[in-house]
Amino acid sequence: MLITKTVETKPSRGVNYSFTVSETLQQRMGRIVRDRREALGLTQEELGERCNLHRTYIGSIERGERNLSLQNIERVAHALGILAWELVRAAEEAGE
């Protein structure tokens, strides 16, 4: 599902700019994973080791390039110290 929201920027030379940002569930999920990983002080490699996924796969999750399986959602969530439903819910709520 594609969520669209309008973002207004600070005035630049007296002109306000407004543009639309579209973010998919995958992208929101990736942002949540990255934020949580950074809050825990983990590198992508360390997170990958915790959930038995390659560091480049973690990077592609964080960039919103991966459509995660339920199994991988559970693995990543567990490695981040949260439940799978909490990760999915956070990504859903980030689009509201």
C-alpha cells in the first residue's frame, strides 16, 4: 500500500515549497528497522548476525527494497528485541 503525505519545507528566499512524499509499507518497515537498530547501537553486520541474515540483506531491508517474509519479519524483530506484530504495527502506524 502506498501512503502519500504532503511535506512543507522551511521558507527559502521567501518561498514555501510543498511536495508529496510517497512511502510504501516496505520503506516504512525499513525505516523502523534502521531506527531501532541504531537505537540499540548495532551495525548492520551485528544485526545480521543476530538474525542469521547477511548484512547486505539488512541494508536492503532498511532501504525498503525487500518485501519481507513472515519468517524474516519474526527473525529481525526478535533480533531487535521486539515481537513481530510490534514491528509490523510500528510500520503501519508510521504511515498514518
